[in-house]
Amino acid sequence: MNALTVFGLFSVTAMLVCYALERRSRWFILAFAAACALGSAYGFLQGAWPFGLVEAIWSIVALRRWELVRRQG
């Protein structure tokens, strides 16, 4: 297993864990956005640009959700 594969495994695992814990704290939504950004980087580094693009969009969506939840209190 090379470093890029380990990075991808970490990114996707972090996304899964943060998504599962989103209801516990708004900070998990922010962590999910960061994990999506890491997943996007992995996709582009791997050469799978459609995956990288979709993960970048998910990161933006999650940041927007975090902002909305933060404003609600």
C-alpha cells in the first residue's frame, strides 16, 4: 500500500466517521467538509478528476450546512 492509497483511505474513513457523528456537534459537519476536501485532493492526485470534482462540491455543500447550523445557534 503506497502513501497515496493510505491518504485516500484516511480521507474516506474520516468522511464516514464525521458524517455518522454530524448530529452530535456542528463541528463534525465542519470536519466532514475538511474530510471531503481531503477526498477531493486524493481524487485529483489519483487522476480521477470526476471524483475530485464531486468531493470538492460536497465540501462546499458541507461548509454551507455548517454555516447555517452555526447561525441557528
